[in-house]
Amino acid sequence: MRILVTGASGFIGAAICARMIAEGHAVVGAGRPGGSPLPRGLACEVTVDMARAKSPDDWTPHLCNIEAVVNCAGLLQAGSAGTPSDLHIAGVDALFAACEAEGIRRIVHISALGVAEDSPTEFAKSKHQGDEVLMTRDLDWVVLRPSVVLGRSAYGGSALIRGLAALPILPLITRSGPLQVVALDDVVESVVFFLKPDAPSRLVLELAGPERLSFEEVVAAYRRWFCWPPAQTVRLPDAIGSLLFSLGDFAGALGWRPPVRSTARKEILRGSTGDPGPWMEATGIKPQSLKQMLETTPPSVQERWFAKLFFLKPLTLIVFAAFWLVSGLIALGPGYAEGVEIMESAGTGALAKPIVIGGALADIVLGLAMLYRPTARPALIAAFILCILYLVVGTVLAPQMWSTPLGIFTKVVPIMALNLVVLALLEDR
């Protein structure tokens, strides 16, 4: 079977692609421009910005010989990739209309548990409206509404849980509703089931786990899985929680996708529970408990690294960007005269002041560029190159700087090492 999977680079989409490829199907993976790399082994790669592809004609060229479509594309909150409504309503409507026009009947649509017209977030409201759009089509559709999905890989909320599990003191920054977490493997198995030609259709199923857990219990389960002692819990004041979620929204405006944003706060407060009975009856799948899910795969050292580095990644990036920004500001302010004196002593003459000013402005630009996601990688690369030039040119003009009591040049080397660490941690998935 030739299958189109949208959101193919995502947490759920990538797992579905891998499974279908392993079973011998030809999988066409669709991802947005500039998004994460698509899985290996695809029969074809398609680049489509679903939030802006609002006409069936945007999809028609990509549907040649397609026999089924699995839509895994989703957007938690508005940002550089568009708005949830753009993607979940207009975007999917264009895809489903194209499928109907091309005679592609089998559609498996990944929605979310608890979506409704009166939901408190644009994410859940638009997801519900997108479900309704599909149900009006003359197609053999299945709408799967999973709860919080957990698996061997991690992204978004599942990554946040692992990061929190690594903290010896668990900060509770918001109230949370009960969760019936569901295993990624069970979600993938459901998609495989409904892609069969004789599978039932026109069903809306809630994919929920067999147990109700609090958010703290889920984090504690992961901490036990890591073989770490129980953590102390501390409930932070609501004002601090609001500040952290607001900072997450600000990071989203800069192109990042932090799991701690205002939409996530509302969704955590709402919880994610449902009735798995109809799903189990339709597919014969018995959903795994969180304990069963974790016990199937022992934690590796890489898992522990990821968990411990989860919060260190943004901290390191912020500190590194602040280092460049503050260095530039100091060079233009209280350190200007000393910088000019050093340049003059190196024999630069009339160029001393322009060099100090130019270097300071370059530092400031690099620091700001590191904080903006689309320019973070080139800024980090440029900073590394600038460090090399700084050492080479500085060694030629002022070799005595290597032996100063404050070790001005020697401190550049660990800065370069930190630069490489930030580059290595930059990708989310």
C-alpha cells in the first residue's frame, strides 16, 4: 500500500512511518518547510506547509497513486508555523477535499482526547472543528483521539516529563487534572489496524490508558524507571508559575517550541481522560499501563543524559547568548577605553576605535541572534569562527595576552567548547 503520512517528522508521525516501512509499505512523508528531518526509508518526501496550504490544489500533485492518508500534523500554539486554526481546520480541510476529489477513501486522522467546541484553548477547539470537517466528507474516515502519548522517543510534553523526573526537587508550577497516558506503540498499532482494507470506518475513538494518574505520579514513575530515589515536591506560587508560562510564550514568539506555554498550562489543568472501551472493542488492543510501558525498555545512559540535559539546554543557551550580549555592551561602555588602549598597544593606530566598536557590535548581534530560533545555528557557528579569528589575530598582534594574570586568551578555549555543546543540543528532535 502507498500511504501518505502528514506530520511525518513528528513524535507520532515518525513512529507510524517507521512501522509502515518495516511492514513493506511505500510511505510518502510530508513535513513543513524548514522542519525537522523526515524519517529514513520513505518512498518519497513531500514539503507542504499545511497551515498555509488551504486549497485542494496544493495537495493534488502529491496524491498520485496514494491509497490511504494518515494525518498526524498538529500545532499546540500559534507561532512562526502559523496558528492551530490555520492547520487544524483550513489546512486539513484542503487535504481531505483533495483526497475526496482523487478517490482516496481511507483516512486515519490523529486528533486529541477531550477536544470540544467549548474547549478552553484554540488547540482543542480547532482540533474538534477539524474532526468535524473530516466527518462531513464522503470518505472512510477514522478519528483517533489519544491522551498524552508516551514512548521511547520524547518531544514536547513527554520530554518535559523526563526533564522533570531528573530534578531532585520537583517544582509544581500549576494544578493538573488526571491523566490516562497512552503508549505510543498502542497508538501506532491502532493506525496499522485501521489502514487494513477491511477495517471498520466512520469511528471516533478515545485512545486512553487503563489508569488515572496525576501529573506528579507520571513524573515519579519515570524517576523510578531511571532508578533514582524519590524526589521532594515543592508547589511554587501561582505568580511564579504564570511567569514561567509567560516566558514560554515569549520563547515561542522567538521561534522556539517549549513545552511550558500558556496552552499547555490550560491543557494540563484540564487533564486528559476518556473511555478506552470502544477502542479496545473495535481493535482488540489492550492498552498498556505506564508501568508496563516503561518495563519493556530499560533506561539507557542516553536516556539519563537527555533527562538531565533537558533544562540545562535552555539555561546554557540563555547564558551563552547573554555572555556575548553583555560582552558587547561592556566593550561599548565601561570597557571601551581599556579596549582602545589594548588595540593601540597592539599597533593598530587609528583603527583601534573602529575595531573595538565593530567587535562590540558583532558580539551584541550574535547574542541576540542566538536567542531567535531561525538564526540560532548560524549565529553559534559564526561565534565559533569569531573566537578562532580572535585567537589567531590576537596572538599575532598581542601575544602577551596569553600570559596576563586574568588569562584573557586562555578563557576563550572553554568558551569555544561551550559553543560546541550548545550547537550539539540545539535540535529538539
